[in-house]
Amino acid sequence: MIVDIFKVGVYREYLLLNNEEITNYCYDIKQKQEGKNISNKGGFHSDNLNLNDVEIKDLLVDITKKANFYSKQIGYGDVTIDNIWCNINSYKDYNELHCHPNAKISGVYYVKTPENCGDIEFHNPAYHTLAQAQLSRKNNHYTSLFWWLPAVEGVLYLFPSWLMHLVRPNMNKDEDRISFSFNFNNKK
């Protein structure tokens, strides 16, 4: 019998939101801001958004509810949102390997995901050890160096903020991938 002793859970759920309205909000933000470079290579990464913006009220309510459920499941307790920003990635834009320091729970909500727009890839916390061990690479939960999850419109992913991840390039020449990323911390 195998006893799994260390686990990393990623939460996934489909949210019923008005993604067309949210898409317009993101493009409007892009028109008003220069954006910044954090982990993104190309693309638009907005400044932190106003948590009182009516256009993202339903999104904030839903992700806060889900983040608190997930956070309690993994033993972190109640959380509150620290910040949220939108990402617009065009052809070949991507995000480098990174984590979200000074947060407990992080996540992504996919607003628009055309075909071949780039998936999210999580790296095993024991990545370097496993890479050196030259183990069989049958891509299972025990030996995988990384695990990817598909970018799907309307899907929310939540994960521990320390979990290293990247976003693969958008290889769709005609359409943008649009998402929100965010961080939660324990309530003060």
C-alpha cells in the first residue's frame, strides 16, 4: 500500500461570469495604463486593480468565496484578497517561472482562452532533486518534474502562493489570452 505523505492541491472550478463584459473592462484598463513587467515576457500586466471596481465585483465575490473554501481545506484558515490584476497576452507572450511571495493563496481566472493560447504549468516542489535523480519519467504524480493544467475560459485555479509556475506562450496568432491573477492573505 502506498501512503501519500506530501501533497500539493490545486483547486479548479468553473465560474459563471459575464466574460464578455470582463473582457471589455480588461481592454479598457489596457488603454488607460502602461502596464508593467513582472514575470511576463511581452503582453500586458496591469497595475493592481481597484477592489471597488463594479466591473469585477462578481469576480471578486466568487474568487473570495472559493479561496476561503480552499484555504480552509489546506489548513491556512480565512483569507482576504490583497491584490488582483489583469493579463492580456498576444502571440508568443508568456510568463516566466515564478511564485507569489508574501501571500498565502494565489490564483488565475481565465476570461478568454482561444485555441493554443498557452496553459499554466506547475513545477514540482522537489523539481531540482527529481531532475538530478534521473528517475523514470512516466509523467505521474510521483516522478513528474511539472504538471500542466489547461487554460479554459471561465475556469478558476487556486494554489499555494509558494508553488512555482509559469504560463506557456500564446501561440494563437489572431486572438489574445485574457486572465486575472490575484493573491490572498490571512485576515488581519
